[in-house]
Amino acid sequence: MNLQFTEEQMMMQKMVRDFAREVIAPQVDQLEKGEFPRDILAQMGELGLMGITAPAAYGGSEMDFTSYIIAIHELSKVSAVIGVILSVHTSVGTNPILYFGTEEQKKRYVPKLASGEYLGAFCLTEPSAGSDAGSLKTKAVKHGDYYELNGSKVFITNGGEADVYIVFASTEPTQGTKGISAFIVDKDTPGLFIGKNEKKMGLHGSKTVQLTFEQMRVPEENLLGEEGEGFKIAMANLDVGRIGIAAQSLGIAEAAMNESVRYANERIQFGKPIAANQGVSFKLADMGTAVEAARLLVYRAAHLRSLGKPCRTEASMAKLFASKTAVEVTTEAIQVFGGYGYTEDYPVERYFRDAKVTEIYEGTSEIQRMVISRSLE
Ligand code: CAA
């Protein structure tokens, strides 16, 4: 694996770093109050960040997958909220249409998603189907030229704000995972109801909602892929989506480490910076090592994906390790900051709250271990 970024990738890194520092950082407090970052997303659309890997023919920036991962990593150092919105919008909101859509579906949706005019969301999880995604209960019944969907979804990132929803429902309940189909649903479809926005521990500027479908009519031309292909579509896109969440985790961990190093060198106790104490400097050393290991796993998975090679196991390993690193490093960062770390005056408590969910969404750490262990058999 080449550990050096290409010139194009370095340009992406610089552009996103500058944007995050100049545009996002001043708005982090607003995001913490739960304000959805419409304005930031619009600017990201203008910069080509909402369709980084989409082909130019569909209005995308046509850059490689590693460039996309660089963007999520850099954005998440400043705001994990923006990191997750972009990851869900791209990996599981737009890519299912790009990889499994008809030419007509691609032409209709991808240019608007890639420009940021539309925001995407992914609707798989249900109240009784989380890790066991294949047991979903939402039903889709064909009547003439449309499907009628009934059911409900939970924990839908970007829900309520998104314009396009990739919805998974069972068209053949007796067939288990092979009876699941995928649909592209426009936000104004009658019968689509946006429910409660969850009050979360972290990621306050990101929306996480419940959705209900009541006799929701989806035209047959909005079936994505073939009937019964839905579970495969969900899993294939989650494989790749998990690298995005791993990059988000890496960004959070790196930000917490950088803040800890800075603070430990400035904070004087007993007449010297606290970094001069082995108890603190060893914490920093462990943070640095874990962040570096996470970086290697994240960019290895991204590199394989950029080459078009299989990366399911590597993606799960990257997500498992990077999310664990984010939780551990942010916990230790609060310890380095002491009492100040427990207050909202410093960003480490936000990093800590934002980190935890990376071990949960897009497949819990336990699910990643299942995927990894199956590949080792
Ligand atoms: N790619 C393509 N096909 C796949 C696949 C993949 N990664 N994984 C499984 N499949 C196929 C299998 O090959 C199998 O088909 P065949 O029978 O033809 O071989 C079929 O799907 C069923 O596979 P399994 O028997 O392995 O399915 P399972 O029910 O045991 O589940 C699982 C496997 C890996 C545990 C899966 O259920 C899973 O990943 N669960 C976690 C769900 C998840 O990640 N949810 C996240 C929600 S989205 C989210 O969080 C986004 C957000 O908002 C931030």
C-alpha cells in the first residue's frame, strides 16, 4: 500500500481542512444546540463535497474513494456531525442508486444528490430489527404499477431533512433476507410520516428520526435493483459505509489527542507542565499509537476500495478498531484535562459524547466482529 497521498488527495485534504477551520469551526456551538447545518451543506455542495466519488457524467467530482475518506476524516476533526451527515448521504444515501439504479434513476437522482440540492438517507433499522437487519417487518405489496409500503423505521440519520430515502421492505415475507427489496422514496411521498427526532447523547446537529409508512405508494419505477435484492444492496453499501464511519472515528480521536497534547504542555501543576509527568506522557504516547494504528487500518480499507478490490473484512476491522480508539482516546482526553475536561468550556467532553455512537451505528462492534470472524473461518 502506498502510504503517500497523491497530489490530488493532498489538495482535497487542504481544501477540506481550510473549509472546516474557516466555515465549520465557528458554527460548532450552533450545531451543539441542535441546529441542522443546511448552510454548511450547501457550501459543501458548491465545493463538490456532496458527490466526491460520483462520476462527472452524473454531476459528481469523480475523485477516488480515498479522497472521500480524507474529506470525512478532516471534517470530523472539527465536527463529527458534518462527518456523519456526509458519510450517510454518500455511502448509503447516494451510492445504492449509483451501483444498483437504472440509468433513468441515476439521471433523475444522482446529479441532485451530488450537487447537494438533495440530501440522502438510508432506512434499514426498525424497532425490532437492529443488528438483525434481515428480520425487518416493513411490508411492500405490489398493486398494479405501484408498491404500497406499511411499517416503521427508527434511528434514521438525516431523516426529516433528507430529500431521498433508500427504504428496505419485505416484498416476500416468507423468503427472509431474500424477500427484501429496496425502494427510492421521495420526501414528499404521501404516506411518509416523519416522527420523533431522538434526543441523543452526542452528535446534536445531526438528525436521527423515526419514520412511519402508512399506505405509502411508491411507483414501480422506484424499485431499486430487482425484487428480493434489497438485503444484498443494504449489506454491500454498508460494507463501504463502514469505512466512512471509521474515518469519522479517526477524526474524533485525532482531535481529542491533539487537544490533549496541547493542554498537557500548557497546564502547569507542581511548577511544570503536566506533560512532564510520566502518568500523562504515557497516556499521550498510547493515544498517538492508537490513532496511528487506526489511521493505517482506515486508509488501507480506503485504498483497497479505491482499487476496486474486495474490502468487507478490512472495512469492518477499520470500523471496529477506529471506533474503539475514538472512545478510548476521548475518555483519556477528559482525564488529561481533569475537571476542565468535564465542562463544556473545552471540546473534549463533546468528542467523548460524539465518539460513543461510532461503536453502535452502521453495525455495532459486535457485528463487526461477526463479519471479521466469518471471514477468518
Ligand atoms: N454484501 C453482499 N451480500 C451480503 C453481505 C454483504 N456484505 N452480507 C451478507 N450478504 C448476503 C449473503 O451472501 C446471503 O446471501 P446468500 O444466502 O445468497 O449467500 C444473505 O445476504 C444473507 O446473509 P447472512 O445469512 O450472512 O445474513 P444475516 O441475517 O446472518 O446477517 C449481518 C448478516 C452481517 C449480521 C447483517 O445482518 C448486518 O450487517 N447487521 C448489522 C446491520 C447494520 O449494520 N445496521 C446499520 C443500520 S444503518 C446505519 O446505522 C446508518 C446510519 O444511519 C448511521
